[in-house]
Amino acid sequence: MRVLDVHQFFAGPSSPGPDQPRAVVRALADRGHHVDVIACDFNAYSEQSEAPEEWRSDAGGVVRVHRLPAPRNMRAGLRRRLATYVRFAWAAWRFGKRLERPDVVLSSIQPLFAGYAGMRLARRWKVPMLLEVRDLWPDALVAKGAISRLQAAPLERLARNLYFGAARVVSLTPGIRRELVGKGLDASRIDLFPNGFKDRPPSVDGWIREGVRREFGWGDSFVAVFTGAHTEVTAVDVMVRAAECLKDRPDIRIDLFGAGQTKAPAQELAKRLGLSNVHFHDAVPKPQVARILEGADVALMTLFKSPLIHIYFESKLIDYLGAGKPILAAMDGVQPDVIAAAAAGRCVGSFDHRGLARLIREAADNRGPLGPMGESGARFVRQRLAQPVILSRYVDMLEAVAAGRSGGIEAWDPLGIT
């Protein structure tokens, strides 16, 4: 089977970003399929250049990642971002026409325009398309006030054409799936394939934990760690303000690993508040996240407020659960429901920095429940969200779509959280 994957921000092997898109094409190659990925030439998070790739599986499958140039500096504003999206979609359409005819098109949105390029290519070859929905446009733009509902109308029509024109739809989060059903899409055509957990061997006798704590000078402190992008969505300033509420506890520290446009303001806020208990670190490669979590006592999550907050389901949640770390969070949406279902931590509402500080203080003072929380989270993610199982289901569905028999397959939802 030949698969064309239109995925604008397909992260490189050591780049920031979700690992699952790479894992999907690798799983396809391991079944002997040929995959062409059309992506842009830079990383969405760091804007560093990404190189073309080619690799072969022992099963005979081949993956080729084609990199097309697109305008950078997306953070400069909506106009610049739209230019990046539209230019890539046009280039993907022109480039894709020159490739060998596929049996199925896998088209990933966001951005919305990349999905349109995939749909045009699928129609050109008269082959089915599986649409992967990673974000909701223009809904998110309207929710943020970036555009009006009137301005959103043509984008909404484009999105509906994609949703209803696809042979099958994949949602990455339970919240996105709920929104798609609310738009009239039949739930039986929507599979939930969230980012999965890639199991790792356990550490031996705690030597990784002790090494990490020595490396960062954590000593005997109670350490709460955040790993991820510093953006408006992740509301890093809430953790800084929680640190202010903990100034009377020199035994507690908060360490933040990552990069993004809100990092500098968060650092300035910590400086203005005179905090010595919050520490900022550079972003680390994905393989290093598990090692850092091994040394921490608890993991932190925060989110902003939005009418669409329920669509978020971050990869760091999977990392935290898989690492067996108790999760303390200040956020609304579906992720607190997952944490509660897993009995893996405690949550307060978005922007409640005092509540988050209270959770951290209570965890430091009563560490007994932390071990069972971490163990429960690790069991949950291995039972419900094991990446090999998700990948196998994903490849099964792509094969079914290519063969024209996806209509008879029951929609899959490993979480069961509505």
C-alpha cells in the first residue's frame, strides 16, 4: 500500500513536538507499506530547520519525508501565520501531484489548509482520505477573539467540507471528538487515537533519580517539575505565582523545563517577585524528559481559560502518567477527568495559583499518598494508552480506509471519557 501523509509540522527525530506522527509512519513501514510525508522545512515550536529523511524497514516498507519551504516567524502575528499555512498548502498540492498515485491519503490538521491540500490530492487521484484532527479551526480563533464569527464563516465551510468529505476521521482528544459530534458528524466515523505512551525500562535501584538530583542540585528538596512549551495555553505564570505563595518553604522548589514565547515574561515575573524557589531550564530533547521526571517528586500542569479548554489533551500528561509521577494541576477541561479516572493526582481550576500552591504544600507535607498515585497513573496509561496498541489500531484503520471497508469498523475510544 502507498500512503501519502500531508502533515505540515512533522517534527524531526530529536525536535520538539509530538512523537506519534513519526511513530505512525514507522508502523506503516513495519507492515511493508510505502509512505511519502509532505512537510515544511522547519519545526513549529523552535522554528529550527528540519531536514528531509528516508528510511527503510526490515519488512520492506519505505518512508520518505519531503521538506518544502514555507515562510517562518509564525509568532509575529495571525497574518504571518496564515501566510505560512497557505504557502505550504499550495506547495504541498503542487509537489504532491508529481508523486506516484497513493492508495490512501492521510491528511493532518492543524493547520486547516494542509487538510485542504490533502483533500484536493485525494480527489485528484480518486482515492479515500483519512482526516486527522489535531486542533479546531476556526473555532479556536473565534474563542480567542482573533477573528469574528463573520470572518470565520469561510473557514468553517472549509472545515466542514473536510470533516464530511473524509472517509474516516481521527480525533486526537476526547474534547475534539465531542465538538465534531456536535457539528453533526456521525460518532461512528470518528476514532479517538490520542498520543500514546511508549514504554521504557524501569530505572535500576534509583540510580537515575539520584543522578538527576545531583545534576540539578536538588538535594533533599521537594521538587515539582513542569516539562513543556511555555505558551499562552500552558499558563506558565500560574506556576510562578504559586511559587510566590511558597516563599516560606525553602524545602520546596519548582523547576520549569521548556521554551516558548511566554518564557521571558515568566522569568521577568519571577524576578519582579524576588523568587529564588522557581528555576527555569532550557528545553530538553524528548528522550530526556523521562529522565528528568525520574528525579522529580511531582509533575505540574497548568492551562489557560477558554470556551474550548476541553479540546486539550497534552502529550506531557502521557509523559507524566507513564513516568509514574503524581500530577498536581491548575486547569479545567477533560484532562482533570483523566487524572481523576487514573487516580493519579489532584487538580484545581485554571489560573488558581493559590490552590496549586496549596496542593504542592500538602504533597510536600504528606508524601505517603504520592507513591500510590504515581503507580495508579502508570497502570492507567499502560492499560489504556499504550502506544503500540494505538499504532496498531491506527494502521488497521488506514488499511481499511484504503480498501474501502472502514464503514463496517466500530469507532475506537480507549479512554471512554465523554
